[in-house]
Amino acid sequence: MGPKNSIQPIPAVEAGNSDRLRGTSLVKTSKNRLTGYLLLLKLVAHLFDIVPTALIIVAVSNRRLPPPCIWDAIHSAEHFFALVQLVEPFVYLATMRDLRIEFLSLLRLT
């Protein structure tokens, strides 16, 4: 036996613990991937709105009326962006089990 201040070796990781740790990292990776996809979807939705708006600004700066199709593009982009914002909470509820359980517990009347 060594002195009381000696460093004890770290026990080896058991097989069950390594599987659990691997599962935790997979969950984190899938949540990061989900977040990346949702951010990319929001970026695309913003681009659908930014491009027609920039074309209107260019037309106005040249003292011309923008073509009528620009207004259709802006309205379509706004509807697409609203749809993205509407779908996002349901995606989170479908993919995150703990959030879904908490949400359902809020809806219970007991």
C-alpha cells in the first residue's frame, strides 16, 4: 500500500457504460443535425423573401415600377415562412422525447 495521497488508477469502463455513452453522443449528433436542418430551412425561407425585396429596391432606385410577379413572389415567400414557423414546434415535439413528455404533462388536467 502506498501513501494516502497516492493517485488511484481509474477503473476500466464497463461495456454497458460505453454503450450508454455512445448512445448519448448519437443523440447529441442527431439533435445537432436537426438544429442544422431547421436553421437551413429558415435561411431558405428568408432568402425567398430577401431576393424579391431586393429587386423591388433596385426597381424603385431606378424610378421604375417593379414587375407584378415580384409581388406574387413576396406573398408566396411570406406564406412559406409562416408555414416553416408553424411546422417547427411539431418537429421538435416529434423528435425530442423529453420535450414531448413535458408538453403532454402540461396538457393533462390532473
